[in-house]
Amino acid sequence: MQAIEQGRAGAAAAGLTERQGAVLERALGLLVEGGERALTTAGVARAANCSKESLYKWFGDRDGLIAAMITYQAGKVRTVEASAGALTAETLRAHLVAFAVDLIDVLSGDVSLALNRLAIGQASREGAGLGRLLQERGRRQIGKRAAALLEAGRKAKLLAFDRADEAYGTLYGLIVSDMHLRMLLGEDAAALRKEFSPRAEKAVDAFLTLHGAKR
């Protein structure tokens, strides 16, 4: 159920229909299964049961398809658009914990690990752009949405910080810590999964200790 909800969130965040999101989900599956070489327009069209013409209409060329895949994947990390007037200390914490759980869940998935490993493998090549796309369409987009929630918390006088992007950087570091690196290096994500919910709770509590307005 969570995967379905995350898929819908990914499509909505990227401004896509559910059908387009389903095509991108299949494209991401091909990337996990066969690496970058498996990611051809013909292969995606065949796997997703759609025409190549539709792919070009929706996403443009192959680079456009990859950019859309990253935007869609990043959109699976859900954030709540909350107004300052609607926030309480309890609801803010609940929203932050839900965000933290989603972030850990998405980063630990086969798709995100495959994308990051591929970007790392390309990093030494001149003109390799996947890493840049992961930053621009992935982490930064997630950060902007999370920062909006933090700003609402500051306006509600529940949080105290100078810059939302720096506060988000602190939150991200507390949530992710060294876990993502450990998984990229091959540590079993399934074995770490039991840590996810407690990690999210502890990370948010540590963040609120640092940036809660009533310290």
C-alpha cells in the first residue's frame, strides 16, 4: 500500500498522470534489472506496453526520460503542505517523522541505490550528467519541499533557525547519517530496515532539540 501511495505521490510531484508514472516505474525497474544499457526507448516501450511515440511525446529524448525518472522517484518522498496556523508541536513532529520514514524508505530502495551507484560510476567521466540530475531533480527538489514545511514551523514559532536550507541539511544528516553509504557499499538494506522507524523518530527528536523554538 505504501509503495502505491508513494508512486502516486511521485507522479503528482512530477506533474504526471498515473499512466505516465506507471511507465516511469517500469523504466526504473529496467534500470535496476539491467543497468543503463537496458534503458532504451524501445525497451521501455515494450516493458511498459506503450509506443515509442508516446514516450517521446511525454518525456522527449532519453535524457528527458532519465530526468523524469529522477523527478518521479524523488516525489515518492512525501511532504505535507501545512500552513503555519494549522501546525502544533505534535502535528509538526508527526509530519517530520513521516517525511523521515519516507526518505529512508526511498533511499534504501533498489531504484535509488541503482541510480546513485550508476552516478558514482560515471563521476570520473567528462560530461557525465547523471550526478547533476540526481542533485537538481532529486535531492534539491526534496529539500525545497521539506524546507517549506520547516518554514511553516518557524512561522508558527515552533522552530528557530536562520536559514531553512541549512536547517534541512541538519535534518537530512540526522536522518540519513552513514546509512546510505553503508547500503551503497553493499550492506543488506533488508537487515537495516528494522532500524528505519526508530532512526526516523530519533533523528526528528534530535532535530527538534537543536531547532525547537522552546529549548
